[in-house]
Amino acid sequence: MHSQSRTVDHATSENSITALGEAIERHGRPNVLLSDRDVQFYASGKKGEPGTPNIFQQFLKANKIKQILARVNHPQTCGKVERFFGEVKNRLRWNDFDNVDDIIKWHNEVKPHGSPREDVLETPCCLHEEVALEEKGK
């Protein structure tokens, strides 16, 4: 099976632009993007002030994508995403899956997650379907 997702060895602005460009081709352009303040996403100047935009920020501006920056020293903002990438890394290392696409499918369609309803575990796909049905019924 050919995987449409891929991994990279280094977190750079260039790799981030490539990955985001591929995601845009595959899923469409987002209006906003939440990122942390790592150097590949954000150029900081002296005393925490914004610096000259880096190439990732320039890419976002050229594609009319608003960047929302996570709060400093607040890992909860991107915690679920960080946890997911840790899961991907471990599953590939343990050879549980052949490729990233299979991990994403398992994560979204098979693996139970906590839900807004405290007494229920459900997959993101199930929760998304329920919300869509509720919206349709309004």
C-alpha cells in the first residue's frame, strides 16, 4: 500500500512548508493554523517581541492563512497534537503499522478516546458523525 503521509528527520521551516503544502493539496487551504512558537513556525525577536517573519510565516501570509500562536509556557494548547505525534513515532518504531496513513486511520476510526460525555469512550470519527447529525437536525 502506498502511503500518502510521510515523516521527516528534522523539524525545519522548509519541511513544515512542504508538509503544509501537501496537506493543502490533499484537503484544501485552512483559514487559520495553530502553532507553537518553535523556530520553524515563528521568528521571535529580542525580549520575546516578534521578529522578522521567517519563511514559514511568509508562506502562511502568501496563502492567506492566519497563524494563531500558542501561549508561551502552556503545553496544554498543543498537547493532543504532541501526544498524537508521540504515538505515531512509537507505533512506527514498534512496527505496529506499515505507514502513517494506517496509524491515522486507526487513531481516528478504531482507538477509543475520551469524549465530551465523561462516561463514554468513542473514536473521533464517531464523535464527528454525532455532531454532524446534530447540526443537520437543527
